[in-house]
Amino acid sequence: MEEKKVVLKRKKKLVLKKKAFAFLIITILTIIILTIILVKIILNSKKLNLEYEKELNVSLNDKITNLDAIRKIKNGKILTKKKKINTTKIRKIKVTFEVEDYFKKKTKYHYIIIINDKEKPTIKYTKELETEEGKELDLLKDVIVEDNSREKITPTIEGEYDFNKAGEYKLFYVAKDSSKNEAREEFILKVTEKKIEKKVVEEKKENNSNRNKTSKGFDITTKNGVTYIGGYLIVNKTYSLPSSYGNGLTGETRNNFNRMKSAAKEENLDIFISSGYRSYNRQKTLYNNYVSNDGKEEADTYSARPGHSEHQSGLALDVNTVDDSFANTEEAKWLVENCYKYGFILRYPKGKSNETGYKYEPWHFRYVGEDLATKLYNNGNWITMENYFGITSTYK
Ligand SMILES: [Zn+2]
């Protein structure tokens, strides 16, 4: 009996020992797990938290820096210095910045800045214009177009109107920048009925000249046999000059040519007049020679009949080599893009012979003054005088 008791007591002791051991193991494991979790929490709280735009879209002339794409930074510092970004041109820029995290580890990040012109031009204009029947108004005269791209933009008019018909016309000014952002503003043109007394006075004033309109509403005036359209002297196949007209290049043409020549010289380009003023008789000799060589039909595509040559006006000139190959020279390329600044136009542009009546002449320039030249330049897509004024160029 006594022996049985002892065995039982031993067994109990062993069970207790085992229990204590298990408890110890569990406690140790728990401490290890808790320590790992704690360390992880601490490390996590010190981890770099960086948020930035991969692509930053900005407008032309926006004020931005190289660090503007960064939205948030925690547990780290930016090592790259703040710098201004030049946004005056439409382009893409790759930007790099360096960040040091809590553990002193340095990493480089990249993003792209896209500079775009998203703004449309602004048009300053008068909301309501008024004129009297038959009295033409220059609807673009006081219109100012401004754009963030700082380019020169010539507005156009959309809608139909007739200065010879009283009424109220709802029209639009349209201005487009080179990024195709378009501004459109509505304005009203009021054409009031003409008073009869005024008509008599105007007719008296014009007894020496003949007044008419082109298909685009410009005045056609003839004075002493010379035709002016919208105030500009016109010579083409439809409109001729009297045989007595002209005596050399006009002072304005010569002065502005010299200004243009100097500007070209600064670009190391040489521009010179190879043919300026041509008298009626000189043109007659030239044309008759061409006709006897090539026939009348062929001669008419490249040479003017006497009285129809723009060279007789003293406003036109041929530069450098009078040959198709001139178009490929640096001089020709510069002239096409810059001549308007000096009041000259490329008179016979490529692909416009159905308007001008002449094939492409990269060497022939006509002085019209800076205003009209800028309009016809049309951002490099030259408009012909015929198209602009709404006139023809065909022999009767
Ligand atoms: Zn010419």
C-alpha cells in the first residue's frame, strides 16, 4: 500500500515538471514573436514614404520647379536642389531628383514634365460695330489677339455680311495659336441704311474714280488707269498698269529691302536684287522674245504681258538666282519665313498658280507693307493677294 502511494506521488511530480517546461517554451516563443512584431512596426514607421507624379503636365510659361512633382515625403529628405524650369517652349523634360531615406540610403527618381500650350488666345475686340450701308469697315482694325505662346496671331472673321446691305450681322472673331487652341468671340456688325444726301456727296467726291467691290467686299478703285483693291495697288493678269506708269523701285520698297538684306546678312546670308523695276517697253521686249521662243501659251505661264508685270509697279523685285533651284537655298528658306517682317510677300507661292495665274516663283517678292504681309504670311502657309482680296488673275 505504502509503495503504491510513492509511485503515484512520483508520477504526479513528473506531470507537473512537464507542464512547467511547456509553459516556459510557450512564454519564450511569445516573447520572440512579440519582439519580431515590435521591430517590424518600428522599422515600418521609419520606411520612406514618397509620392510623386510620374508625368507633370504644365502650360506654357507656367512657373514651376524641378521638385513640383513631389506630393509627399516622409522619413526621408530630398538631396536635389530646387531649380526653376524653363517653360517658354513646348517640349518634354526628363527630371531626376535624389532622396535619402531614414537609413541613409540614397535613391534617384525620375519623372517627365510635359510643357504644352493648353490655353487659347484671348481676343480683345468691340462687341458691336456700326457702319452705314456702302461704307466698308476694317473689322480687324482694333482687334488684339494675345496668347501665352507670344506668337503673332492674325484673327479671322467667320460669318457672312454685306456692307452694301443694311442689317444686323452676327459674326465671330476666330484666333488660333500654333497648338490649335482656338478662341471664338461673337460680335455684331450693324449696317444702317444709307442717307440719300450723303450718297450725293460721295458720288461727287468720286467723280474721277470708279468704285466697285470684290467678291470679299474690298473696294476696287481705279485712278488714272491704276487699280487699287482695299487700298493696295494690284497688277496681275486681270488688272494692268498704263504704259506710262512707273519709274524705278519706290523708296519704301528699296528701304525695306535694304533692311531685310541687312537682317539676312547677320545670318550670313546674301540677298541681292537681280531684277527690280521694269518699264512697260522693257517688258514688251522680254515678253515678245519669250513668245517667239516658247509660244504664247507657254510664255503666259511664266512671263507677264506688257502692262501686266508687277515689276512695272516699282513694288516687286526678283532676288538672287531666277531659277527653280533657288528654292532650296538657305536664302530662299529664310526669305519665306522672314520677308513679311519687312513688308514683303512671296507673291507666287507653290501650288497657287490657279489663283495667281503664275507658277511658283521662289525669287519674286512684292512689297505690301508689314500689316498685309503678316496676314498673307499666315504662319508660313502663304495666302495669295488674289485669294485674300477675292479677285481673279486671268487675261480677258
Ligand atoms: Zn519677278
